[in-house]
Amino acid sequence: MDLQTVLADVKEILAADGQYDHLSDAQVYAPSIQVDRQNVYFILHTDGQKQLVVFEDARTVNDFESNESMTDGNQKLLVGDLSENNWHALTKRFAWVKPTSRHGYKYTFGLGDRLGLASNAHLRLFKGRGIMPVLSQQSIRELLLTNRTFTDVLLDAGWSVFEEGYTDGWGADGDHVKNPHEVDYAVKTGCSMITLDCTEKIHNEIADLSDDELDAKYNALDAKYTTYFNDKYLNKTFDLGQTTVHFDKKDVEQSVLIFFDAVEYATFIYHKFVVPFNLDFEISMDETIVPTTPANHYFFGNELGARDITPETLAPKFYGEFQKAIDYIGDVKRFEREYVVHEAIAEHFGYKLSIHSGSDKLSVYEIIGRLSKEHGWHVKTAGTNWLEALRVVAHEDPKLMLDLYKFSYDNLDDVASFYVFNAQSNGTAPKPAEINESNVMTLLENDDTRQILHTMYGSILNAQKSYEYVYRDKIFKILHDNQAEYDKYLNIHIAEHLDLLQGLAKTKAEVQAKYEPQINA
């Protein structure tokens, strides 16, 4: 690299006095430019690669790693990789490059970038929206299926934040962590948030008990518990202002037996990790076989409050089906009626509701946005940026897309234990023989094919033959070569979500009419 040219770029930036629209070197990525007195930092795009440029006082710059360097008076010019060490060095200069808590942000949105290539586009969309993006959001299962680590996910997002000059705050979620080992891994990596998945502490089997079996199970508890819970809840009605929550005997018994173990576990995690590391805390109580009743939700929130615990967000299991990669399934009017009650409970206890598997639920976003009160909302999209990546593949290499669908269709049993979705059981997904290059784009429009392709991401990425990846490298090359196209699809996809949540559109049809013609533009 010609360092004299890079030095000339630095001098031009210093002379520009903040006006970077017409720099002479198109390889300087203007949104990334940061100037602190005579120190300059930016990202340089060269031959499809990205490099960090630092021009700083020679006495302070040595915590950066460089591939090439030169001195200029008292300053030193460095060109280095977008490495972990260099990111940490930047965070010492610019605190906004690090993830932060969602506390104080009314509206927050989880993005779950599967491949590490989506955050730049997302950040451009979120600028000025008044919504905090949680860019780094992956579960342990997702890390294993993509061969990534929490560090990989954090760095991909963190470098995008610097590159886009996004100073409004962003989050990093150790998503669906289930045990102290997983929580510790997320925390020590640098996640600002954890989503505690209480699956192993929520006793779904209780919901299947008869009334007599339920009574027997409950009354087998130590008397100190039954007395405490009966005195506190049995035949009590709790006033939440616009609505009330009542507990009959079955409500008390089911709430205690299904959820109290999870309350105790959340309390343990709170004191071991959340308080010492000042974490942003979300609790997932949606890992149940039946929807969360108002009594269940009130019980959980009230018992947390009795322990002086107020999570930032809590995720009930709402009525209806929130399946992966497709719209909400269920009675929308009933969802609205029940959301009013869950929102009142959340407001009463001081947290916001979290909507899990929130991708593509265009039929209910307007309801969530309209009914959410003082504490706002958090929506977690389920990594459907992966499907937008496949849209690029289908457009640029239809034959490869046909191969991906056939592989996914033929190997769907790989994910049978991970997900529940209609494409596994209803038999309506088109057979691979019915798809050809002329209709390959329909794979991204049909609910069944979307779910098949969405849930098979890990199997696709990890498929190997003769010790080499079958599809992974081909997919990444297509995305790198067509990043602008990928960015366009990403922004159309998420803009539909945000417009409905923010009340900028009222219906699914309205928002689709606004954005989807742009897909083929």
C-alpha cells in the first residue's frame, strides 16, 4: 500500500473541517471518519478488503496493531486489519463503539445477523429512527450451526458500528443462554445483555395434569410454600388500572408449579451475573406448550418484584403461533385483546414486553406499536436476514439456489428437534422437481419454502464433501460480490417491520405495497 497516498488522505480529512462528501480518494469510507484534534481514524476500502487507518500521536498509538506504518512529525500513521485487538483499541477512544444496555431506550429491536454481513445495512436504516438496534444477537445453538463464536458476532457488529459512524447506541445479546456456563461465556465476551432461556426450569408437564393431579402435586409442596402462595394469590384480584388479573385455585397451582422454579433460577442468575456485570436482563418465559395466561405472567412479574428484580424485558408466550420466517398465525383480534392485558402487567412491574420469533409478523406489528405504553417494546427477529441472503443467491446464481432447496427439502429431519413449523407436517411445500430457474424466486415468497430454507441454514453452511464445504464458500462469495444488492434486500425487509411498529403504516398490505416493488427494481 502507498502510505504517502494514505497520508495525503489524512491531511485532506483534517483540512476538510468535517465536510467529507467530496474527498478525492473514493476508497476512504466517509461515514467512518472520526477526527479528535489532530488524530484521525477511518476505514479504507481497497480491492474488496477493509482496513483500519489510524493517524495518532506516536506516544499513544502503540496499542493498535498494524501491517504498515510511518511517522509524520510527532504523529504515526498505521494501517491495520479489522482485528479484535484493534477494535478494543478503538473502544478506548470512542465509547459508542462498544455495546451498551437498552436501559433508557424505549424501543429496541434485535436483528440476529447470521452471517456477519448485515449490520452495515441495518445501521443505515436505523439512523434517525429512534430505535436501538441489538445487532449482536445469537444463541449458543446458532453459534454452533454457523461455526461462529460470541466474539465473532460481537466484532462483526462492532466494526460495522465504527464503519457507519453509528453513535446512538447498540446492544449485544447473549441470546437464549440456559446455564451459568453459557451466561459466563456471553458476559466475558462482552455482551451487554443476556436473554435467560428458562426452558429447563419451566415445567410444561404440569399443563397436562388433571385437576385432581394438579391439586395433589401442589399440596405435596412444603406447607410454607402453599401457605405463602395461597395467602398471596388465591381468590385475589389485582387491579392494573384498565384491567384486572384474578387468581382462582387452578391459576395459583399452575403458576407456581410451572413457573416458580424459573423465578428462583432467574433470581440466581440475576445475583451471580446481572448485578455484578451491570447487564441488561431479559427473561424468556415463552418456552411453554400453551400461551402464558395473565395469571401466569402476573405471578412471574410479582415474584421477581418481591425479590427486587425488574428485568429490562420479559417474553411471555402470546396467543397464536409465532413460527419462524412467516407471518403471525391466529386470531389477530384475540391477540390484540390479550396483548392489552400483558402490556398492562409489564407496565405495572416496570419492564417492556419482548416479542420472540418476531420476523415477518406483519399482521400484529401495528397492534404492538399502538398498544405499547411508557416502557415501549422489544422485538426479536429470528435471523431472517439469512433469507435475504438467499434472495441474492437466487438472483445471482439460480442453479445454486435450486441445489440449496433440494438439499434442504431432502434433509429437513436435521432440524426436526429444533423447530416446530407447518412445512414439516402439512405436505404443501413444493417438491424440488417443481422448482426451476424460471420460478426460483418464489421460494422466498411461499411460507413453507421460507421455513424450510430458514431453519436449514446450519445444515447448508456446514455441508461438506471430501473435507470441503459444499455451499458455504459459494454463498459468501456471492454475498461479498453483491453486497449492495444484499443491503437493499435487508433494508426493504426490516423497513416493513419498523414502519408498522412506528405507526408509519397501518396494514401489512400498505407496507408491502410501499416496499416490495423495490425488490425487483
